[in-house]
Amino acid sequence: MPTVHEIIVRPLITEKSSAAYQDRSEYTFEVHPKASKPQIRAAIEQLFGVHVETVWTSNHRGKVKRLGKTAGRRPNWKKAIVKLAEGDTIPIFEG
């Protein structure tokens, strides 16, 4: 079982995720592939001191990439979208 610091790999900051957290308080993270929704909820609440309402997850298959003759593969990864309670924010996403 991954530890709290291994569950959250990194925040995903894109145009779409920026609009989501500004409008609906939804934050997007790359998480450990074996992390469950309750583990993700507990890790976010413990690391950032906020209250999580819901967690959505999706698994993404790694793309096949070519460089000349050789073909490689990017790793599979898991994304979590976390909705926070009214009034809670995570400061790493703000400006």
C-alpha cells in the first residue's frame, strides 16, 4: 500500500483543469495507479488540510512513441479529480 506522499504524484495544471477549479472547486492530480478513492481522499485531506466532497478517478493507457526505428511506450497512469467543500482551496493551484 502506498504512503500518503506516494499517493499524490503531482498536480495536473492545464487550461481545462484551471477552469474547473476556478468555477467548481475541482482539482486534478496524477495519483498512484493502485490508489483507491478513500486513500486519495485521505491523502488530500491530510496533505492540504481541506475537506473533500467527491473523488472521480480514471485510468489512462500509456501512448506508444517512436524515435526513428525504435518504438517505446510511456507508462500507464491514473488521474483523480477531487471536488472540495465550499470555501476550501488548495494554494498550489492559485497564481
